[in-house]
Amino acid sequence: MSISPALADYLSRKHVDYEVLEHSVTATSLATAREAHVPAEKLAKAVVVKRDGKYAMCVIPASNQLVLEWLKYGRQHEYELASEEDLLGLFPDCKEGAIPGLGQAYQMDVIIDIELLENKDVYLEGGDHHHLLHINHRDFSMLMRNAWPVPISCLMGGHESQYI
């Protein structure tokens, strides 16, 4: 598998140039960053949450963990993590655990950690466990124009509340 067809189609429609990087198969975002020699704070990790049967994608740096309490505070709603079963139905062209951090390609609302918007370059999972996309700051910012930017994550181990 190359990159997700839905992702490739979305980026084509948005006229976004990107570079595909290949790396050895990995199982986690941090391992992917290490294997691809990419700073973990520049790798966008997707965490899907749901509320009242509706899904949203939280996009955070791979070096961080989602803090559900902060998400609740900012959005004034209770969220829970989507199940693995939910994810299979939402991202049928992606391998489990390799969801691209562009929920817009899947008609999903996006909540992005503001930390990611400060990076010169951003890397995204390609939909499998051995491809990353490299997108420049200008294009990534344009893609996230309709996302809700808010601090929703912290460095792993940096908060005592429930985090992912």
C-alpha cells in the first residue's frame, strides 16, 4: 500500500505538494518519528474522539499526549475516545494505528494542537505503517484553516489527568 487513496485525492484537490518518505514498519508514532529521523514534535498524530455519536479528530504532536480534560474545557463537551472498531469504519483505506492527521480528508471536524501550527514542516502518517508525508508550513496551515486551534496536549508524562 502507498498512501491512503482518500488522503491522496484530498491533497490533489487542495493542490498541496507533498513528499512521501518511506521507513521501516513501525507500530507507534514515536517509533515512526525515530525510524524516519523526524522530530517527534513535527509528526502529527491523530486521536479520534466522539460525542453523541459524532466524531472529531484531534491532531497533536507525536511527542505529546491528548489531555481529554483540556478538550472538555475548551469545547464545553464531554468527549470519549473512539474505539478501534469505530476507526476501522471511519478510515477503511488505512491500516489500524496509521490514521493520517488530516480529518478533513474524511469529512471529519478537526481540533488541532496549536503547537503543530508553529512548525516549519509537518509530517503525517500516510495511512499505513511505512509511509509518511512531508508538508510545508504554508500548505499545512492552509489545510488547517477550518480546524479549531487550541492547546489540547502536553509532553508525555506531563499531566496527571486522563490523557492519551
